[in-house]
Amino acid sequence: MNLRPGMRESATFDRNVIHEIQRAAETGIYSIRGWGAKRALPHFDDLVFLGASMSRYPLEGYREKCATDVTLGTRFAKKPLLLQIPITIAGMSFGALSAQAKEALGRGATAMGTSTTTGDGGMTSEERGHSRLLVYQYLPSRYGMNPDDLRAADAIEIVLGQGAKPGGGGMLLGRKISERIAQMRTLPQGIDQRSACRHPDWTGPDDLAIKIEELREITDWQKPIYVKVGASRTYYDTMLAVKSGADVIVVDGMQGGTGATQDVFIEHVGIPTLPALRQAVEALKELGLHRKVQLIISGGIRSGADVAKALAMGADAVSIGTAALIALGDNAPKYEPEYEKLGTSAGFYDDYQDGADPAGITTQDPDLAKRLDPVEGGRKLANYLRVLAMETQTIARACGKSHVLNLEPEDLNALTIEAAAMAKVPLAGTSWIPGVSAGL
Ligand SMILES: Cc1cc2nc3c(=O)[nH]c(=O)nc-3n(C[C@H](O)[C@H](O)[C@H](O)COP(=O)(O)O)c2cc1C
């Protein structure tokens, strides 16, 4: 499309909107894709740290320690998870991802002393074998669920929703349902699958409490039980998940990635990570359980700055999905000619549902999947996690903290009024928190 002087693009009907209307008119099918929300949303970028100078004292990078360890599941579980870094790998299904990608995630997480997570579709032997700490997802679909795998896991995550689609269920298109996937999920091969949006055997917090107790019995009260929610009414959802007996709450914001969902869902349902995090922390504080029931936040985490901001706002750890896939090699420029053949480009590829990923990550095609070397992928992911951890430490030291979990809201300012209101930290250069204080 050539935009020449005098031609005005409509803000309401911009080229993407026009393209989507034309596509819908042509096909009669809504748009499905992977990745997370693509439009600009209030985010951690709208916050900055107040580094120490006179009124605060920074720590010396080479001489003074800044610890990064975190323990998850200290409320009821006999065996909480001790992580070396407060960054975990989010649940991504074997189905959405190749077996090689799952193995690489396990290898990378293990090298950095953190956990990885299964996903819709169950646990593979490759990922269990290469993950020292593996969180097992218990999803509405129950695909691939069995009590032996529950016992083989190090923690259990009951998934109520995802940030990319709160209130919606999973999708795996037929072209990704290989023989192995079909067998694990007890589904017919090659037929589109839509998984349930809610658990079949309980409807509210009282039933969930019974379910949690059942899972504790099966696993002899050893494993921490997480509850994962997509960000929407996060204050109440956190309260109810805690009341139901969760050890750890996982909140996934609107920027959170997905393997495949309707575009309209990804862009228009749920609330951004920033306000969801603040609401979850408020709920935990209200219950007197902040830092006792741990909080993991996800949805658009990319850098150590994001990690540090999430911790400062009150999270105990973060979880990453999309960034971990990019670290493995998703959207790598070396596959540009192949991305072009698919009608896209490196950095824009989000057709995870198609199973044609040239990088061998979001595919079940054996030839494509072979392109990802799990050892090399694991090494790259470990490098990336190391950088995130070091960046987080750098910021924590600059704020005078000897542990990254000592970062606090008082270390933050907001650059926009929206972010100040959502995160409840002062607008930079003022003491004004919209809705909280008048301030100067
Ligand atoms: C390819 C892919 C597959 C996913 N599969 C699952 C899943 O099976 N279960 C689940 O709870 N979340 C799933 N998610 C969401 C992640 O667990 C996580 O909430 C999200 O990716 C975090 O946001 P981020 O991608 O911006 O880091 C998936 C995400 C991606 C990118």
C-alpha cells in the first residue's frame, strides 16, 4: 500500500481494519492466531524506577550481594518449590508446541534453577525427563490427564483461564493433531479440537476447595497447588482462589500469549497485566496473605526491567511464554525466506495454529520439528533467563536492595496518568496517585 501526500488514512478504518473486513467477507471465518494482544496497552513500560542517590543508598554491583531466589507454595504444601530466579516458564501445551520445544524449555529452565510447566494435552516424557522442576497443569479439557503424571509433577496448576482469553477455551486445529497428540488426548487425528472453557465437575469456589483437597490427597499434600486465572475481575478472583485453598495464584494479563485463539478475544477480552497485578496484590494484602500465598504474574514480560517492576508491585515471581519461544528461535531472521512464503515476516509470525512454523517450535510436522535442537534451544533459553535475572539484580541494587523481592512500590513512578491510576504509584515528579491522593 503506497501512502502518498494528500491521502489520509482513516484512524477508524485503517489498513488493518480494511484488510480484516475483506478477509472476513472472503472467507466467512473469524480470524484465529497465536501470540498475545498486539495493540498498545498500559504496561510496565509506563513505569520507571527511582534509583538511589542521596535519600537512598545503592548497592555495589561487584561486592554486594543481591539474591534472586524465591520459594513457591509455602502455605500448605509439604514440598514447596525453591527457585534460583523469580522467573518461571509458563504452561504451553504439547500440541501447540513440538516435543523438541517442550524439551528445550525444560532444559533451559533447569539450567537456571527454575521451573517449567506442562499445558493442555498432558506431560511428555521428554519434558519430564529434562525438567528438574515441572508444574503440571490441570485444565478444563483434562486432555492427557492422569493421576500418575500428577504424582510425577513437582507442583499442580489448576487452570481457570488465560489472559489471552478469559472465559474462553483452548483450540488446536486438526493440522496439528498428529498421531501422538491424538493418542495422548484421546481425540481423532486431524480433526479441529476446541477444549472446554470451564471445568466439568465444579462451578464455584466451594467446589474448587473440594477439588483442591482431592488433588492434595492424590499427591499426599506434598505438591504446591497453584490456581491460574486470566485477568478480568482479578481482585475477587484472587480472593476466591485463596479461599479455595490455593498455595500460589497465577494471574495472566491481557498481553499474555496463546497457542491459538480468536483475534477478537485476544484484543478485546480481559484487562492488562499492570492493573491485574495491582488488584491481585491488594486482595492478598486484604487477606493478610501477601508473600504467604505467592503470586506469579504473566502477560508481556520481556526484560529484567519488566521482572523488577512486577516484583516491586508485589509479585513473587513472573512467568514467560512468548519471550521464551523467541529465545528458542521463534521468528528468527534466518528463516525469513520461509516466513515470506507463508505471507509474513520474522518478527510478525503469529500463525501458531497452522503448524507450519519454519523454526520447528509451534508445529507437529516431524521434519519442521527436527529443525529445533533441544540442547541448543535450551542453552539459548538459559542465556536469556540469565540476562533477565542479571537485569533484575542491576535494578534492585540501584534501588539499594539486597534481594530482588525487597523491591517495593515506593521504588516506582509512573509516566502516564493511566499507569499511575492502574498501578497506584505516583505520577513522575508529583506525589499524585489518581484516585488515592491529591499530591503535588
Ligand atoms: C504457544 C502457547 C501455548 C500456550 N498454551 C497454554 C496452555 O496449554 N495452558 C495455559 O494455561 N496457558 C497456555 N499459554 C499461555 C501461557 O501459559 C502464558 O499464560 C502466557 O504465554 C504468558 O504471556 P506471555 O506469552 O506474554 O509471556 C500458551 C501460550 C503460548 C504462547
